[in-house]
Amino acid sequence: MKRSTVLLADDHAIVVEGLCRVLGTNYDVVGVVGNGRALLTAAEQLQPDVIVADVSMPLLNGIEAVRQIRKADQKVKIVFLSMHPDIVYVTEALQAGGSAYVVKNSAGIEILTAIRHALQGKTYISPSIDRAALEAQIKRDRRAHHPSDSLSQRQREVLQLVAEGRSTKEIAEMLQVSPRTVEFHRYRLMETLSLHTTAELVQYAIKHHIVST
């Protein structure tokens, strides 16, 4: 029987090494990337059956990367692996298209369980996550409207890169746009979010889990 293929996205070498050992007995690990932008490229090129992605990654966080991947590929199964047990992270991960959410301090066998559930079309959440709190958060999200909901894909990309301290020139080169376009997106971000300084943008990105501290 042909083994399912897995693409790993995590910027911690020790975590990747451990995952490769655990997954190698059951799955073919076809690629490893260390940031969200590389994940977009690898997902398109490799067409894996499953993506195991960290939530917090440089250049583009895992949740935003998966949102973009989902637009092109509805079949790939997404398993989020994160150090964050925060309910808000879990709900955002599921809403972005994740099938599973595994907390990193869980036993290695749990990632295998999560992948198996995902391939079977089921949802898997680490037992350490409070299910009642998760369901309550999902209901709150359905009722609430946040200013960030109206941000475009490109604006969310620029917001993360600004929060990581990237210069306008660096962002422009990374996104293959002009510096003037980057400044326009920065202006629109501040206008939409009612913010006035880069420091406020950074604080907003941290508060809303777009970047990690």
C-alpha cells in the first residue's frame, strides 16, 4: 500500500528532527521548510497528502499560510503543531482549514493519531485543550466582528513582516511589489485598525497572534 506523504513546516530544528523520526515509520516525509512563505511554495510543488505546520513561523505564520493554501487545495489535510494551548489559537487554526491541533508538549504518538484522524476526515484536538472553552470561543467568534476581519491577505502579510521588524525595502523585495505599495498597505492597515505608529502595529500583531513574542 502506498504511504501517505507529509510536508513539515517548523522553524525549530530539534522539533523537525524529532518529527521526522516519529513520522518516518508510517509516512513519507517529502519536504521540510522553516517559514510560512517557503511552505506556500513547497505545498504547491510537492502536493502532499498532509501538512504538519507550526502556528508561529517567520515571514508568514502557519495559520495565514494555510488560509492561502486552502484557496488552491481543498484536499490536503492540515495538522497544526503548536506550543500554544490558547483557545484563540485553536479556533483560528480550525477556521483556517485545519483538521487537527496538537500541542507540542504532547507525546510523540499523539501526532500520529492526529494525522490518522485527519486522513480519515475527522477532527483531532489535543486532550489538554479544554473542549467546553473551545466551543464557547467558537460561538463568540461567530457572533463577533473584529477590525482584522476586513484586512486583505496582502495587508495581513505586510502586518506580520512589519511586526518582525522588516524594512520597507525588505518587504517590497519579499512580496515582489514596490516600496510605495508597501507604504500604501501600511497606511491602510493603520487606518483600518485605528492605529497611528509602527509600535502600535507591532503590539496589535502580538495581541492578535499574528506574531509571537
